[in-house]
Amino acid sequence: MGWAVVIPLQVDPSVIAQGVNYVWILVVSFLIFFMQPGFALLEAGQVRAKNVGNVLMKNMTDWALGVLVYFLVGAGVATIVGGLTSPGGFDVAAAFSYIGDSGAWIDWLFGAVFAMTAATIVSGAVAERMDFRAYIVFAATITGLIYPVVQGMTWSGGLLSGSGYIGAALGVGYLDFAGATVVHMCGGIAGLVGAKMVGPRKGRFDANGDSQPIPGHSMLLAVLGTLILAFGWYGFNVGTQATVLATTESGGLEFMGAALGRVALVTTLGMGAGAVAAMIVSTSYQGKPDPLWMANGLLAGLVAVTGAVPHVTWWGGLILGALGGAIVLPAYRWTVDSLKIDDVCGVFAVHGVAGAVGTALIPVFAVSGFSGTQLAMQVIGVVVIAAWTILASAVVFAIADAAFGLRVSEEEEVEGLDVGEHGVSVYPEFVGDAGPDGALGSPTATDGGSDVRTDGGVEEDEAVEANGGDSQ
């Protein structure tokens, strides 16, 4: 017969709360990391088969190199910038003290997965033609300097925060709960700058300057990547509500269910509204609903509410998500047709535009009511973050261009970056027999829907044969 002795323990409730909250932060950090394979699949599906390995290599580099740079440099830079752009001042040694402080490592990891997200967004914009060495330079710099400066101006108590110079002058701090602009707009604008400076892919524009679709090779990978990203996004948004248990004045414990519930609900409504809005807009534009545009709208809806989730009403989150999804196709068309920029995965429309609009409009749908001062702060913050990202990205890409050249040779681009840059082929069974320009593709294009078209030299039946007979 078994028996047990129960010994009552006097445990400080704050210790319990801290333990639970730390475990929560670790779990959501792992969940956010799972967005990395989501980005890899999404981008891989939207490029041609001959460039899939290069996209995968860039996504792994974003994480592997990025976490090292952010640990050794980026997190400290964020703290220093926070001090430089606020009256508080800074201490360089203290800014980097987390490196040797095991008590700070959990919080560092949570910051690192956000930095990696900003970095990996860029690879989707410059895919299929950027030199890998140049990309490494930029990946290291965005995690070590560009993103940390934005973090420093906002979340680390700097310029735009309530204690920073601009925030203190206005009497309000910049609102961006989980990084709609701090992370996503930063990455989306950096990607746009890179896509502009590296130039369009061969065949992207004809002799008259009209855009020509270059389909990616797998709608399946693109949509699966989208859904994986959506899953990881709960870690991104709900995880930023880092307090699960809080101590009360009476010495008890309080579960923060209402706060967690609002963030989860607004995230979900924004996601759904963005997808439905994009489906409606793409159907109006193309005549038929397009899976890839719906996927882009889902992501844009998530981006639009990422900064707003704890601040707005549930119906405000629904409207913001719908706005993000509705503008993603027009924003992409403007990027391609007016600016003549070949943003392969539409990262500026999905992450840049949706992030800016969703964050700027937070005061319009705020639970606490409209504030003109807060609206002014939001607009100023968007402009400041965008201006820094454009300037810094342009300088870094220019340095990489001078050092290595931003673009691969025309021969490498035609052959495919998998072979030219890495000496591998992800699909050795059929890549290489697609025609003189190496184009391959099943109908997966962000540009104008799912027409079975390539950038020249490949007839429909030839592309179908190369893709295993699936003409969709």
C-alpha cells in the first residue's frame, strides 16, 4: 500500500509568477522560430525551381549568422541607441552585460527571434539574382545595426518611446505592440531598397517596360509556408503579452486571461479579414479568386494588426486586417508598374505597406478612444522608422555592391543560383532541361495571378513536363 507525505511550502507568489512567465517566453520564442521554415517555404514556392536552394540557403543564413551577430552586437546596440535618443543616457558596458548574465538570456532569445524575422523578410524581395556574398553582408548588418537601431528608438526606451525625446515632447509614446513597423515594415522597406538597387530579374520587364509574370515553381509550398507563418504568428503576437501570471497587491496571483484573450482574438480576426479582403480584391482584379493572393492577404492582415492587438477593439482589429488584405494587391501593382521594382515575394506590399497603415491607424480604433496626439505620434514614428531603414539599407547595399557586386552574372542567373552560387540542385530530376533561359514554373506568381507563363523560352507543355506533368 502506497503512502505519501505532503509537506507545505511557503513559496513567494512572485517566484511562481516569474517561473511561469519565463517558461511562457521560452515556449513562444520557439514558436516564433517556427516561422523561419514558414518563410523558407513561402519564398521557395514563389521562385523558380532552379533558385530554391539559394532561397533556402539565405533563410538558414538569416538565422544562423543573425543570432550570432545579434548576440554579440545587435542587442547591445539597441540599448545604446535607446540611451542616446532619450535623456536617460547609456553605459556601454551595461548595454552588453547580457552576454555574461545568464539571467538575461531568456529575454535576449525573445528579442533575437524578432530580429531574425526582420532579416529574413528581405530575402524574398531580392530572390533569384542577388550575389550570396552581398546578401551575407546585409543579413549581418540588419541584425547588428539596422533593426537594433529601430528597436532602440522604440522598445528600448529611445527616441519614439514615452521617455524618448520625441515621445516626451508629445507626451505619448509610439504604439507598436509586437512589431508591425519595428519588425515587419523595417524588413519590407529594406527588401524594397535591395530589390531596387539589385535591379529586376531577366525578363521581368519587356522592351516597353511592361511587367511580365515570372511564375514560381510551387503553389503548394507557398501556401503551406503561409499557414506555418500564421501558426507561428500566435507566438509573435500573443507571446508579446509576456505576463501570464501577475502578483496582486494582496500577495496573490492573477491570471492575465483577458489580456491574452484580446491579443489572440484580434490576431485571429485580422488574419481572417485580411485573407477574405484579398480574395475579394483579387477576384475583382483577375476575374477569379487566386490562392496566392489570398495567402498574401492573410499575411498582410496579420501584419496590419501586429502593432495594434492589445490597443484596439475587436471590430477595429477586423477592419485593420481587412484594410491590410485589401491594399496588398494594389500596393504590389504600384511597386511593379509604377516604381518598376521587382519585389519577387511582394514583401513591401505585405510587410511594409500593411505594417505602416495598421500601426498608423491604431488611435482611430483604440479601446481608450481617439487621440489626435497619439495619431500624430504614430505617423511620426512610421516616417522616422521608414527614413532610417531606407537610408541605412541603401548605404549597406552600396557597400556590398562595391565589395562584391550586388548581382550575379547573367550566365549564373540564367543557369540558376542553385548551381552558380552553391553547386547544388534541389530538383536534379528535371532542372536544366527547361530551355535556354533556364525558366521553370508551375503557375505560382504574385504578379497577376496564376497564368502559366515564364520569363521567355519555355512553352506551357515544356514547363508542365518539367514539373512532373502537373499543369494545374
